[in-house]
Amino acid sequence: MATEVVMPKWGLTMKEGKVSRWFKAEGESVQKGEPLFEVETSKITNSVEAPADGVLFQIVVPAGETVPVRTVVAVLAQPGEQPERRQAVVREAVGEVEKRAAVAAGGEKGEAKFVTASPIARRLAKEWGIDLARVPGTGPGGRVTEQDVRSFKETGAAGAEVSPQAKALAEEAGIDLAQIRGTGKGGRITKADVLQAMNPALQKSAAAAEQGSSPKPQELRQPGPGIIPLQGMRKVIADNMMVSLHQSAQLTVFVEIDATDLTAFRDRVREKYSRQNDIKVSYNDIIALAICRALRDFPIMNSWLTDEGIVIHEQVNLGIAVALPDGLIVPNVKSAQQKSLLQLATEIRELAGKARDGKLTMDEIQGGTFTITNVSMLGVDGFTPILNPPETGILGVGRAIEKPAVHQGEICVRTMMTLSLTFDHRVADGAPAMRFLRSLADYLEQPAMMLA
């Protein structure tokens, strides 16, 4: 029996995807689970696995074309089978068809009369007062499973209140509020929650993390004369920057640090682990560790501003800006405050590699609480980074350069570095934000203090 392959839907806001390439040609055998084709969206690029064994009978959507989610892009058949050739039509999940039919049958109130669900899922939904028609099904054909109901209840979406601003923004962006976890009081869905769902990772900045966290400058494509359409990742970045600047009170403060001891510390760590090819600690890794220590002392900087108030996070999901040929993306290291220096170095390197290869998952670019962006490899001393809403702070890192400085009463050559902190003045006043930056500078000027 032939199997239709459709354009997947990744994330709440994905409405279309571009088939960037096919890994198989028509007539070739495929196995379930092996990469079949690659999809490019405004946020990530990732491969799609074959849903079944068989032969790639027909490529409906050739490489280079963009189609809506759930569009038939290919047909798999059994050896010797000759099914009808398909067109690029949009298929709805079985569960969605049943839900709409149930709502239509239920009249104006939209009382669902039938939803495909497991017996346990039905029992739990009835016990907890959950409308099964609102629960996204992940089982075969959109069937609602026990875990779907439990996850729906845990997210607070079952009976969550929605702020007017969040509702308006969600309607404009076409986001299903039932799939958003509210961070407000009692699980209330706020505008910040919707913003996170819309685009939690992309932000404007001129660069990415140093050594392994960004492509080399020559790898970044430079546009030639002509008109560049404002679409895809570029449009998402543009929209996010306008939202960030218009809806937050951003202030940037600077400090120049003496990074001489920081450089020596980095060199000693590199020398110690020189035989381990997979470990090469950079300035960025040490700064990431120092940020985690400083946020422990100033938790207000590890926060989001929501409609319900300031949410101070217990864990640090540290975003690392990674420059791509067509934009910028910010994956984050989960629970970074629990990581050692070597663990941070390894995870940052892995995330940067996945970003450049287009293999980041949605989870890896969502939920950041503080961001670091590094322009040292571009030879820039300092800059004013733009906040990644709803985060409160973002740190910009300039180059480390040797120059004359006063040290212990004498003029000598020292390695100096400029740090810039942009913060939301609505959340933090100038004094605590500046003390945070000074504390971070102290940790970097005397790396041993991070162990205290």
C-alpha cells in the first residue's frame, strides 16, 4: 500500500517549509527512519525521515519549492506497486478532520461529540474536565493518547486564562494557544509566552560566539547589487527587532576589563587538555561560566518580563548567538549553572555545530533566559546588542587586544577587553544591572574567584 509523505509541522508558528534537497531519487529504496529529504524554515533546517519502508515512487514537490505544512511532497510504494500519481495537495490529520466534524455536529457551541482517543485518555479527560477536542493528538492518525492528556494538563493549557494582549497577538500570528504553557499566575498565558512561541531564538546582532560558535567571516555570504526579498529568517529577525525595541526600555552599559589573567587561565586550561582533541576552551566558554556565577549573585538579570510581572528563573538557559550565512540563531545551553567549564565548552561547541548544519531542534532554541553574543573574531571592540524578548539581559563581548594600560602603578602592555550589557530598565534599575556587570568583570579579571 502506498504511503504519502507530507511536509511536517515543526513548532507552533510553522505554516510552510521549503524542500531544500532530496536524499533519494525516484525509484530508490528507502528504509523507515532514514533521512529522506531536507526542509528549510524561517527558524531551522532539518531532515525528515522516511515514515515507512519501500521505494520512493514519486517526488511530488521538487527541491527548491516552498509549500504549506501537511502538503503531499512524495509517495512511497512497495516494490512492484504502481499507485496513482499524486499532486501537491494539503492533507489534514485524521484527528483534525474528526474534530471539525464533531464541532460542526455540536452546533454553535462547538460541543465535540467524537474525538479519536484511547480509553485511558478519555477517562483522564473526563476526570480532569478537559475537552478532548482541544488536546493535540500525537498517536496514529492524530489519536489522543494518555500522555497527550497528561501533558495538556501539566502545561496549564486545559483551563488557562489568556491575557487580552496575548490573545490578540496569538490570533494575528495564527498560534494555537492550547499548545502554549502559561507563565503567569495560575498558568495564565501572557504576551511574553506568545512571543516566546512565535520566535524564541532569533535576534539581531552582528556576530556570534567566539571559536567554534560561528562561521568564519569569509563564510558569511555578502549580497550583491539588486533587491533582497524581506522574507524567511531575515523577516523574522526584522520583526523581532522592532518588537524588542518598541516594547522594552533598553539601556546599554560598558566596562573595559583587564583580561590578562583571563588569557593566561585560558591558555593553561588548553595546555592541560591539549591531548583531548574534542576540548578546546575559548574565551566565550569561560565568560559563559562567569555569567552563570554572576547571575547566581544577581538573579534579577535571569528573568522575563510578563503581563503578570517579573518571572525570575531558577535555572540559567544560556543563549549563545551563532551567526549563519543568512542571519543569526541563538540556541541555549539548558541548566548552564550546573555545568562545569569543560561541560559548557563541549555543549556550546555541539550547539554551534548543529546550528551551522541546520540540525537544531525547537527545544534547543526555545526557553533562553540570558544571552551572550561575541564579536571578538570580527575585530570589534564594543557594540550595543539588542535584547531577545522576553529576556532581561544580553551580554556583548568585544575583542581581546594588547595595549598600554596602568597596572600596579606602572604603564605596561596588558590584554584588554570590552563588555557591553544591554538590559531592560523596566525590570532592573541601573545600579543592580551595573553591579552585575562589575561582578562579571571581577570574575573574569580574577578567574580563580569563580571557584569561591
